[in-house]
Amino acid sequence: MPDRPTLKTIGKLAGLSHVAVSKALRDAPDISAATKERVKKIADELGYTPNLAARNLYLRRTSTIGMVVPAIGDSTAYDLIFNEVSAAAAAHDFCVMLGSSHRSPQLEERHCRMMVGNQVGVLIVASCTSDVSRVKAACGTTPVIFIGGKTSPEETCSLLCDYRHSGALAVEHLAGLGHTQIALLTYEPENLTILQKESGFSEAMESRGLSPRIVRTGHAASALQAGMDGIELLLEKGELPTAVWCASDYMAVGAMHALRLRGLSIPGDISVMGHDDLYFARYPDISLTTLHTPMEEMGKAAVALAISLIEQDGLVPARQVFQPSLEIRGSTGPCRRR
Amino acid sequence: MPDRPTLKTIGKLAGLSHVAVSKALRDAPDISAATKERVKKIADELGYTPNLAARNLYLRRTSTIGMVVPAIGDSTAYDLIFNEVSAAAAAHDFCVMLGSSHRSPQLEERHCRMMVGNQVGVLIVASCTSDVSRVKAACGTTPVIFIGGKTSPEETCSLLCDYRHSGALAVEHLAGLGHTQIALLTYEPENLTILQKESGFSEAMESRGLSPRIVRTGHAASALQAGMDGIELLLEKGELPTAVWCASDYMAVGAMHALRLRGLSIPGDISVMGHDDLYFARYPDISLTTLHTPMEEMGKAAVALAISLIEQDGLVPARQVFQPSLEIRGSTGPCRRR
DNA sequence: TTGAAAGCGGTACCAA
DNA sequence: TTGGTACCGCTTTCAA
């Protein structure tokens, strides 16, 4: 790092001690106005910036928040959360360290360790697995806020999404349009979110006297292909329902494509729903009815919680569950078959 | 922050000075194996993590890199860059501070200042404007790597993309398919990238004896709408070409939608190209022929440059220009009209 | 109104 | 082989 001016540098030029300079710059009451003026002018000319690492070291504070996610972009919604976290953190004078684990538990752990070493005050973790013991070990005494669906609701600090409710909303919407043959397309349950969606779906179907059909294909990492495979599987068996709900938007895009390849129209022949409400869901030619998860709110809540954890020395256990909401677009419509 | 064990904590338990502990943990040659063993065991039990802020303070080093972008997700490609930066930085034991400016020059400057205060060794900035004087002022002596297209090629450290070449490639592809009536849809030129694309396009067209048609509508922040508007404008004037190249993928999605609303098929009636090769460009129902910008490579190069800037005390001026490449998908085809 | 001393958590240097 | 001392840049306390 190139040498940057310090309090001493300024002090030398102003003929003062670095202590006086420190006080002057922070408008301490016991420094004369004239001195303050002079010191500030010199600091400006030098382009002085306080070394927050040193300040934080002495004050035993921190001005950074850590965040670790499975991936940024593509088929995830973490970018939505990050944007909020970044904005809210900046408003509180905090910087955000972000790490992408590329869905690797090893890298996830590594990011946590590095950030803890770099003195983040809190870690906001959207873990790539449902087993967070390694993450917790890596974080030591640094408080962790688990975010997203994959974490067990028993964690001390967690901001979760009610995916069972997603199932209820999806069935309510589709059944309301007259659909009775509804299938859920999911992946192999790598984590809790899938299981929650499945049970919410089954429950809602059964409570209406409908029989739930669940098709599991592929993995979250290749959701698009999984969606195509799911449809093929249903077609092979000759069991194509009048509506499908997909565990993710990305999967729904794959499903819609497979259906169109077979000459089926959406929503004329079959209705399709997704989950997450990613950006592209509202692209006009996709226009996907989906379940919106309040990522923006979760991001804001995460920072609010992070700040209070930092200020209260990590004594604020908090669990908050966010509710998904229905986002109706063009991919679902009334049932025309029986 | 909750109290974390320090070298002194360990020393007290081991009956040693914090100095001996420090050496033992770093495997110094002048500490006995037995002592090392004992110290490491205690450190493990306590879950000790070195305070990198303190270490860096003394060693006058840093272990963080800063990155500021206009936005993450949606219609930008910065998430692609970030993923690479995160991975490459982690491999070098660096954490990345990421800030989203939400396309606001004020917030951009603020992020830079905060990160500089927090002692990042370098800043990788994809500025939201072409005027980077404020950013440079905010960074002071901390080296900055400008990335993306909006920065003037004269900056000391910059990783740019050759958007003029994009124009050449687009025209080459479309002309090769027999198209002679080709329009470029762009926005109001808020920054240099647009101007470069326009001039590359015009040049390539003229060198083939074709007359370039450029339509400017809307802004980058609402690219989808801009794409729809551009098509409407061409239709109103009855001047619909046989192919359009859009300044961004997102804009192309809007253009394709507007065309389909008019009952035109792609690429049967008209070919459409985009720019950037964002994730959704390869979604099967979008299948957009576009120009791929090597974001992954740029991310890697940015970190490599960042590390050398940190190690060489900011003495490595470097300009690198990356070439876009053609990504042919289903939205372009042979010209069927004359 | 100003500054000397101490300390935050770490590492380098040198003496014991 | 070990530990004392000094210092990185900053702030707080207390004495001048």
C-alpha cells in the first residue's frame, strides 16, 4: 500500500501533536476554532482519510458486515438481497464483505474464516447446505445471521421464508382457476426448502380432496434442465396435469420450453407457476406467475439485525419468518380440460 | 463485538508471553516443538483467530480488495465479474468488499471513501458514469482499477472492452446472413460504451456500402422498455429492417416482445441480436444471438492486477482491452426479404 | 487549550 | 529457546 497521510503527518505540518490533530478533526470542544480551521485545511490538502482499522482496533469496534452466499446472479435471488444489504449498510456507515461460495461448503467455510479474521462484526450467511455446523464453528464468537430457507428454524438468529405457505398459495391460486390435476416439479431434496414446499403443497392439495403429484428431477444447480426433464417424465407416463408448479423460476423456464417444444400452449393447454420472482419472471415473453419472496425486506431486516447485534455485543437472538406472496402474470389461466 | 481470545489470552493460559505465542503459532524456528504443540492446542480450544486488522496495521499491509459497481443482478453483467473476483481473491487470501451504487454517483463516491477508510488495498470500480474524477478524488492514493466500458481508455489502470469491435462482429454476422437493412437500437448516450458501439456499427456498415440506421430511445435503466419503443418507432415509420442489433440483451428482449406482439416471427421475419450475453440470453425460449463480453476473464485479470498493485505499491500502470466474441443462437437467421 | 502516556492486537528486533 | 521493547494509527484519560 502506498503511504497515506496520518495524524502525525498532519501534526508535523501544523506544528501540533497527532493527538491535537485527532481532536481537531473530530471537533473536540477543547480545541480552539482557529486551530481546527488550520488542521482541517491541511488535512484536506493532503487528502487525509482516517484509518478505520486502527480506530476500530483501539475502540474495539468494527465497521464491516460480512455476507456469504452460494452464488450471485444466474438463477439465484441473492443479488436482490445484496442490493438491499449494501444500501442499508452504507446508510449506517458499514462496508459489506461479500463472498460467493459457488455452492461449495469448503469455500463457504473459508469465506467465513477469512471474514472473521478481517473483523466483520456479523456474518449474514445464506448457506449452501442445511448443515450449518461448519459455518458456526468457523465463525466462533462472531454472531451469524442465517438467511434464506435452507437453515433449520431453530438457529438463534435466522431470517427465513415460509415455503410451506408457498405451497398453500400456489394450490389456492391454481385450484381457484379450476385446476384439479396439479403437479409439483422439484429437485432431489438437497435442503430443507424443497421439503417444505413439498409438504405445503401436499397439505393444501389434500385439504381440498385433491391428490398431490410430486416429480423430482435433477438438482438446483441445473434447474433449467430439471424443469425440462420433469415435463418429459410426465409426458412419457401420459400423466400431464393441467397445471404445474415448479420449485423455482428457473425450473419453470425449462418446463415451459419443454411444453412449447411439444406444441402445447401456456396457459391455454397448461398453466405453469414458478417460485422466487427473479428478474426475468416479468420479462414479457416469459411472464411467469410465481411466488414472490420478499428478498428486499429480508435484506433490510438482516442489516437492522446485524447492526443491533454489533451494538448489543451479540445478545439479540431473533427469528423472523417472511411470507411469500402471489405474483400473477400470464403463465397461468383457467382450466380448459377435465 | 464480543470479546475474542487474543495472543495474550493464550499466553496467560500457557504461562508464556504473547510474543512467544505469536511465534509458536506461526511456526517460528526458535520455539521448541513441545511449546508449539501446547500453544496450538490451547489456541484450538479457545477457537483463536488472529486479528488481521491488527496484523495488517503493524505490517502496513492489507487483505481486502474493494469493488464498486452500478448494480448487481437484473440487467447487468457485474455479477459475472464479481463471481470471478470473489473466487480469485479468496485464492489469494483476500476478502472482497462490494458496494452497489444503484447508479448514483454520490453513492458511488461514498462507497469508495468508506472502503478506502477501511483500508482496501485496491479498488476495482465499474463507474456508473464516464466522468471518474470524483471517484479518483475519493480514492486518494489508493490505486483504482477501472473496469467495464464507461471509462476513458486513458486511465492509468483500466480493463476495457472493445465495443467498436462489437459493432464489427454484429454487422459481419448479419451481413453474412444476407441482411442489408440493419438497424442499431441504442439509448441516449449516457456514456462512452454507446458511442463506441455506434461508431463501430456505422463503420462496419459503411465499409460494406450499407447505410447504417441508428435509433436511440430511452435509457439504460429501463432497457426493456427502450427496446419496445425502438421497434415501435421503426414500425411507425414503416422502416422495419430485416435485422436489428440492440445495445444490450435486455433491450433485445424488449424488442423481441414488441415484434411478436405485431405477429412477426424471429428470426423468420426479422433477426435480433443483443449485447453482453447475460444468463437469460441462453434460456431456450429466448435463445438470443449476442456478443459475449469476457466478464469472467476480466474479473480474473482485475484480481491479478489488483494483487500486483498491492504488492508493488501501486506502481503497475496497466491497460488491457478485451475483445467481445459472437455467440450465435436462435434469434438470427438468413434474410428472407429483399 | 494542548500534549504525554497508555493501550487496542499483532509482529520485528535484539537482548537475556 | 524465550521474552522485553518498540511500533503500526488511532483515541481516551489526565496532567501541564
